[in-house]
Amino acid sequence: MAEKKISPNLSESKRSFFKRFYWRDYVVYITFIIVFITFSATLAQSGFLSSNNLLNIMRQSAIISVMAVAMTFVLATAEIDLSVGSVAGLASVVTAMVIGKFGLVPGILGGLCTGLLVGFINGTLVTRIGIPSFLVTLGMQGITTGAAMWVTNTAPIPISNSTYVYVFGSGNFGPIPSLVFWTVIALVIGHVVLRSTPYGRQALATGGNEVAARYSGINTKRIKLYTFIIMSTVASLAGMLYAGRMQSGRYQWGQGDELSVIAAVVLGGTSMFGGKGTIIGTIIGAILIGLINNGLILMGLSASQQMIVRGAIIILAVALTGRKVQN
Amino acid sequence: MSSAIISMEGITKSFNNITVLNDVDFELREGEIHALLGENGAGKSTLMKILRGVYQPDHGKMIVQGKSYDRFNSPNEARAAGISMVFQEFSLVPTLTVAQNIFLTREIKNRFGLLDDKECERRTKVFFDELEVDIDPQAVVSQLSTGYRQLTEITAALSQEARILIFDEPTASLTQTESLSLFRLMRRLKEKGISMIYISHRMEEIFKIADRITVLRDGRRISTDEISNLTIQKVIENILGRKAEAIDSRELVSTVQQDQVLLEVKNLKCNRGVKDISFQLHRGEVIGLAGLMGSGRTELMQAIFGINPIKEGDILVKGKSIKVKTPEESMKSDIALIPEDRRVQGLILDHSIRDNFILPMIQLKRLANRNIFVDYRRGNDLAEYYVKTLKIRSDSIEKMVRFLSGGNQQKVVIAKWLSTKPEILLMDEPTAGVDIGTKSEILNIIRDLAKQGKGVVFISSELQELIAVCDRVIVIKNGQVDQVLNRYDIPGEERLHQILQGAGNSG
């Protein structure tokens, strides 16, 4: 234990340059550039650099990006939410069903309220009863998937409202695909909230040291409750984007996304232990995952090979970013 | 005269061209307790880290137990040479028993190759008996008090044949009684020929226990001398490099406005620690809370600040009864708390000075920009201002507080709360573990606040500090007010000590 604590000091004099540069914070950008250049060089023939393919990458990473923005806040407060993928699935189903029965606006509201409700339950169980978020949201993953399967008898619910489909995922705003538009909205709002609002600063403080945050007057339980509500609501939005893109609601939309979302956030330099994170890093992390997926497909790797390479790259990058500063 | 077990000669060490140690000699004799003193940043911890193999010196050599070394390349090399450190932050596994900790990684196995807890416990008992330490080897470490943990840790070091122990502020988190049993153990070790280096800011302790004192200042050795040739005054002068403003000789001009009650606590009762406490704090007054650890001092402050839930009783600020269920409510009534443990309760160590500093102001919505955003520009200006006025030593307000010295960290906590312009400031051990210069600055801040008409409640385990700055001292015993002493009735430090101990024994 003693050695572990003090070893970073050993290199203090030798590595002062790197220390000042805080290069770990930039691993995601460096990795991004390296991967991009490698793919550009090797996959140019396969059309990697075509504007169509690049837009495709953006489109494919959009939904993960949107959820990853909210997940940055969850990890920054030193909590975790494993239910996001399933919540997205449930919200897609609810939206599709409500649109079918009551029309566009109730459908959108219904989808968002699904997230609001789930987030409220998650947050309340974590902050009031004190169950670790890992367990609460793992349970909620089952509950929401089960609920979505139950109400639909596991069948997809088609959406015929063309406005909805256009705005949420399938259309374009000018030259920009609507999915990319939603990503940019999430990026801008998330960045401003984290950097410049009291809530953002207090979320980071809560994750950095909950006791000290409480002694500074911060209602850390309220901050965490808000964070869970935001997370699930944004996950619902993600589900609605799936629904728009697929023109249907189905319990499978978003399933398993929690892993890509968390990987994107951690790749982006947010600490799993809380107290540290940036939205820009998160978005780059999400696009990096999309980039890798795309490149591996263009290389002609089989699905199984893709999974192996993807897993290895994520572990490598997280290993480079993940170590906590110690004194 | 006993011979030297360690001699470090001409030790020089620089970081980034800044010389931290300059040609320092240090000698430890066999069976000696040698106090190493100096302000934060004087080079004590660097010197010790060189001795422990954490840092390597640029020049100089070390002779340890007769063998000459240019350097220790790792803590393991130093340990093999017989040097052990008693950590301020404890290095025991809390869920294991005392015996399991002492034999951690060297567990004794029976003939089937399985762990033999019984034998470990028996041998642990032998160690404890030899040192006259009364700890149950089967006890789980997490259930031991801090003092017992420390004794366990020392025993663990000795069981590995350590001949040289380094103590860094060992009494910082111990109660009076625990400190006394630590000193008893140290004397016993001395008889057995163990040599000890003792780092502490507490002068009285040093004069009780040490044989010799070495003072470092600005990376140079200023003096090494037998304790019998020294006085506290002289040592402080050596540490500071100037005549010290003696703590208890400072002139105290009372600024109490008797007709203005700022804070009144009436029959306060909590589930934790506080049984029945009433007192009044006036404008311009400094009240000291004296009492042993566990007497309810800290719990009282936490109750007033909304952290320790109140069961019965009233708190009135400027005559108005307030309900404090959270720190936020307390802050809105202009109360601030400098908590006991700055690293856990006071600061987010991985955040910058600025980001720590602005938290209370954000909570009070005093740094708002267009009602939605944090006004970081003003936050920066205020942080710069307080860093300057409180003389916080740091190259930038963006620096992580983890990398500041203890005294500077404490000043960040103080700055963070002064920025809220509190009328009532509760300070729980603000001078613990900070160097003499900073201590004196903190005491000056307290008196300045009183002069400005604020009220301060001050906890310190160092009684001379209480006597030096308080208008009244309230002795707390067993969650109740035992007695209230006016400044001019305070019978001197020794007597106050006896009152406290008496309060402790009967409580």
C-alpha cells in the first residue's frame, strides 16, 4: 500500500513535462486521431473517407452520444445507471403506442414521462433508501425491459406519423440529418450545464467528495436525484430517436446500449470514481466507438471478430485514461 | 554515549531546479528519540522520504547500521536496512483481525499448508506482552480506536525486525490518554534500543518525549541539540528564523458587545453526543470549547450547522429561532463551519483551489450570473483576493488542493467560508496539523473577526491557544456544560488541563 501511494512521486522530477501536460486527459483525442488516420490510410479504397460514410458514422453514433452526455453527469456524481438501454426500449414502445392512440404531442410527452418516472424511482431508491445505484438500475433494467415486452407482446408497434418520424431520426434539417442535430443539441446543452451552471459544479463536487460537498451546504441527495431523472429522460429521448429511425417502437431498441454509453463516457476522460468529466470528451468518445465499428465493418471483419477488436480497443484506451491521480 | 545508527551526510535534493534540501546532515543515535522540526515546506518530509527510499538524493551519503549507502532505490531497500514508517494514514486492513494484520503476507501455516490463525494470535500476544500493550489479537481492526490501531501498526513494524521507526505527527488523531500510552510505548522501545525519528508540530509533546531536536528551515539544517540545552522559545525561533510572537503573551483586547447576543443555544439535545447544552455568543466574542475527544464538542458544532440532527432545544440567531435541518439553512442564517477533518469534510482534494472555494457562495446564490450560470469571473477574482490576503502559498488558483501543504489546505477551507461573510463562525480544530507560522495566522484571523463584531466558537485541543484568543472557555463534559470560565479567571494552562482531565474521568 505504501508503495502504491507514493510511486507517482518517484517520477515527479523526470516526468514534470507530462505532469504539467496532464496527457491522460487527452488520450481520447490522441486515440481518435490515430484511429482516424489509420483508417483513412488503409480503408480509403473502401470509401471510408466519403462524405456519405462520414455522415453515416455520425448518424450511427448519435443515439449513443445523446445518452452519453447525460451519463457523464451520472458518473461525475460517482453513480452509475445500467438501465438506460432498457429505458430507451420502453420509451420507444410507449411513444409508438400513445401516438397511435392519441396523436403526436401526447406521444412525445408520454415517451418523456416514461423516463421522468423511471428516473424518479431510480433516484429515490438510491438517495432515500441508500441502495447502491448499480443494483437499483440493474433491477430497473429488468423491470423496464419486461414491461416493454409485456405491453407489446414482444411485437414491434409501427409508427405512421410522418412528422414524428421526420423530426426524430429519419429526416434532415437542411443538410444535417436530424439525428446529428439532436446530438449537437445534447452536446451544447450538456457542455453549458456542466461547465457553467451551479448544478454542474455541484454534481462534480458531489462526486469528488460527497462529505465535503455536504459540509459546503450542497444537498447532495437532491443533486443525485436530479441526475437520475435527467439520465432516464434523456434515455427516453434516445428511445424516441430509435423509434423515429426504425418507424416503430420495440423493446429491443437500445438493448445493451448501456455498455457503449458508459464506455464512451469513460473513454472521454470522465472518472468512474466521480468528480471529473467533460462533455466534449464524452462526445469524442462516442464518435470514436462509432468510428471503430464502421472501420471494422469496412475491413470486412466478421461480427465476432468485430466484437473482439472493439473490446480490446476500449480496454486499452480506458487503461490509459482510467488511473486516478494519487498523492 | 551511544553510537549513531543512521548518519546522513551532505544530503542535497532538488526538484525542477528548486533546491529542497541543501547539504543537510542528520544523525540518529541508537535508542534515541530525535525530533525533526520545521515549518511545512522546510524539507522534513523530503528528508524522510529519502531515508525511506521514496526519493533519491542528488548528493550525499547515508550510513545505516554501519553500512554505507548512496541511496535507497525503493522503500523495500530501506525496509531491508531496518527503517520503518508509522503512517499518519493507517496502513492496516480494517476487516482483518489484529493478528492477521501483523502477520499479513507472512502468515504462519500449519502442516497442511493452511493458515494457522491460532499460532499468529499466540505470537502476536507475545509481542504485545513484551511491549506491555493491552490489545486483543483477535479483535477486528475496524473496531479499534485510532490509538490502538497505531499501536498495532507499530507492533507490526517491530515484528519485522525494524530497528528504526519514523513517526509523522502520530498524535494528530489521538486522544490525550491514547497519546500518553503511545509515549509510554515509545519509552519502552527506547529501552530496547529502538531508535525513533519524531515529527510533530506540538512543542509540549516534543519536550516531553524527545532526546534531541534537529530544526530544518528552507532546506538547511539550522541546529541539532540536546533537549536539555533548549527552551520552547528558542526552538520556535529556530524554526521561524525570527523572534516568535509568543502565543500566550499576545495582548487580548476584549471586543465583546455584551448587549448583543448573536447566537443562543437553549437546552440543545441530539441523538449523538449532545445531551443538554445552553450558551450565548455575543458580537465580538470568541468562545472556546474545551473538552476531551468524545465530550460532545464536535457534535455540538455539527448540530448548530445542521449536520447532527437535533432532537430537542432551540437555536436562536440574533433573537430569532431557526430550524436547522441542513447546512444550507444554517448558512442562510450566516453561520459557517470549518470542519474538523479538512481532507474529508473540508475539501475536494482533486479539485482546484478555485473550485473548492466557490462552493458555499454558489449554494448561497451569491455567484449567480443571469440567474442560471455561475459567475466564474467573479469567482476567480474573489479566489485570487483570498489567496492573497490569507497568504496561501500556491502558484495558481487552478492548482489541485491535494498538492498543497496541510497549512495551506486549511487556509483554503478558511477562505472558502470567510467568502460567505459569516456572522457566526464555528471552527473545529482549525490549527490541527499546521505549522507554527500558519497557526499564529489563524489565531490572528479569529481575533480580527471578533474585532469586526463577529462571533467565533473555537475548538482546540491545545489549551494555550484557547487561553490566548478566547474571551470565555466553556468546558464540555459528557455532552453537557461542565463549567464556564471567563478569560481572567482562567487559571493557566496546567490547571485547565486538570479541569479537563477531571471532567474526563468522572464522565
